[in-house]
Amino acid sequence: MQDSIEQYMQTVGQQARQASRVLSSASTHIKNNALSAIYTALENSETQILAANQVDMTKGRHNNLDSALLDRLELTPARFQGMLQGLKDVISLIDPIGEITDLAYRPSGIQLGKMRVPLGVVGMIYESRPNVTLEAAALALKSGNAIILRGGSEALESNKAIAEAIQHGLKTAGLPEASVQVIATADRAAVGHLITMAEYVDVIVPRGGKGLIERISNEARIPVIKHLDGNCHVFVEAQADLQKALPIALNAKTHRYGVCNAMETLLVDEKIAEIFLPRIAELYAEKQVELRGCLQTRRILGSSVIAASEEDWYTEYLGPILAVKVVSGMAEAIEHINKYGSHHTDAIITENFSLARQFLAQVDSSSVMVNASTRFADGFEYGLGAEIGISTDKIHARGPVGLEGLTSQKWIVLGDGQIRQ
């Protein structure tokens, strides 16, 4: 069986590489036609796709998946429409491929510049979230990349239904169906092959739990675009407008729990803690959010707040639990975020422009916000149409990864008979 999986993955890789060569020179018109055909096929298949998702949800409950995974797995009609809107947005985006920048003459007479090109073949490994199947496929196609998708077994029926529409769109537009391939086996050995096939795959994008991403990062022989977790913070500074701070702190935590851009730690300046904490705690209580606080937080809010441990400051809860810490000011807040955070998304609530600028400069995260919810750290909200993932690395791509994050640049030289003297 191991040999057959290896052979299968080799075939998938070879087909993806061949398809990537076709896609790299496909016109924007052809790529958009394929995406439009995919849109139509999805729209016509909504009932079947949502029914397939319910099969996955039933199996997930039977297998005791935790609430965060079930939340990521579920496709509601509203989320399905969000998928379609994301696809429509990708179609409307400017195609970055072929863009030439920094064109300038050199003393020799040659012109030197940079051209944006696809990465080639993207390998995507993800858990739950069947919407990722479409988002990743759309972004890969628009940026001229072939993609190999390996979703989790818990979303198998949903992914198969979505993949069928994608394949229909590719065939209609005359692009290779191997431009988007969904791995047909749930065997973990397939992942092991995918992340080591350097001759066929140019970059790996893992999306899922910390365990999955750690495994991929440790075992991959191919560059990885990743973030390990989303331990996000909101700092309510002493000069915050509490009419802004209260809804932002509530939204950042409770809008959706099982997502990487949800707030996991609330930091409050000691100068306003006595006023702000009781008011926000009341709102969290209505949402049944469990609070784990420092000594000052417990003194203000009472013994109903669980004492926070050192581990709590590092934890991505992905559920209705929030760590709360009272800090002495900006310096302690920034120090806390840079020490315990995951460099994903962090926000400050303040009316002091200078302190906001200081926070933006000194917090070492892929997204840093002023007076806004961390929930905005998302490819759709950033105008990317969708995202293939969020990177907390500092090389190549950082933050939500959209079309440009799936491209590279090559030097181009334009001459008219010049030779080097």
C-alpha cells in the first residue's frame, strides 16, 4: 500500500508540474473564464455541497470533534455565499503575473527590471474549513500556479463536492484539470510524500492546528508559508475611548472563537482598569466567556475570575476563554505582546496618536492595528479576495497571503546588441 501511495503522489506531482507550465503563460482572460465557470458550477451545486457538508458535520459530532473544529468545518448558507463573494472578488483583482517594475537603464545601455512570475506548484495541507478548498484553488489559478490540495478527512465529503465544481470550471475553460488536484486518500503517508517532493512542489502551505503545522515545518524539504498559532492581543491604553474599546474588545473575542485572529489576551492599562474591567466583564459574562486574570484583575473583578498561570499568557484557546492582565502602561504591554504573542495580530485602543505610532513600530507582528478588532486580519477584509493562509514568517510573505504572496520576481534584461566590455 505504501508503494501505491508513493506512486499515486508521484503522478499527482508530475501532473501538477505539467499543468503549472500551461498556467504560467495563460492569459488573464483564460484564467478569469475558468474562475467564472467555477463560480457558476458552485452556484448550481449549492444544495449538494451543503448536504455533503452536513454529512461531514454529522460524522464530526459522532467522532467528538471539539467545538472549534466543528465551527471551522460547518458551511452555512451565509458562509457559502461568502465563498462565492470571495471568488467573485478574486476574479476582479488585477492579475499580477507579467508585471514589470523598476525598469531602468544601466550605463552599458541595457535595461534592467523585475517581472512578477508564479511560484509554480503549491502544496496545501489543511484541516476542517472546506471553504479553503475554493479559496486556495482560486488564488492559485489567478496567480498562474497549479495547486495540490490535501484536506482533512473530517471534511472529505465537502471537499469532494467543491472539487467537482472546480474541475468542471477548468474543463469548460480549456485549462488542465490537473491545475487543481484534491488528494483522494486520507492516508497520512500522502502528506509525507507531498512535503518532500521538491522536484514537483515549490512551496507548502499548512493551515490547521499547531500540531499539524509543527509536523510540516519539521519534516518538509520544501519552503513553508506558515503560522503556528494565533495568540492575539488587544491593549486598552489609558487614553482609550471606552465607547470604542468595549465593542472592539467584545468583537475581537466573541465574533468567532475558533479562528486564528480572535483575541486570546486582553491587556488593560492600570489607570483605567477599575472603570473598564467591570464593564467589559459584564459583556463577556453575557457571552459565557471564562476569564483567567492576573492578581489585579482578580482584585477588581472578584474570585469568579480564575487565576491565570504563566501558560495562559501563551495559550491560543480557540474557545470562550480569555486571559486578562492589568499592565502599568505602554512599555509593559508591548513587552508582554512580544514575549508571549505569536506575531499574528495585535491591536491598541487609544486616542493618543503618538502612542499609537509607537505601538505600530514596536509590536513585532504580521498585522498591527489601531482602534480596530483583530478579526479584520483576514484576506477578504484586506481586499485580497481571499487568502491561502496567514504567514507570521518574515521572509517572502507576511500576514494574509493573497495573489502577490503566491508569486516571485525574476530579473529581466532588455538589450539591443550590447556586449560586456
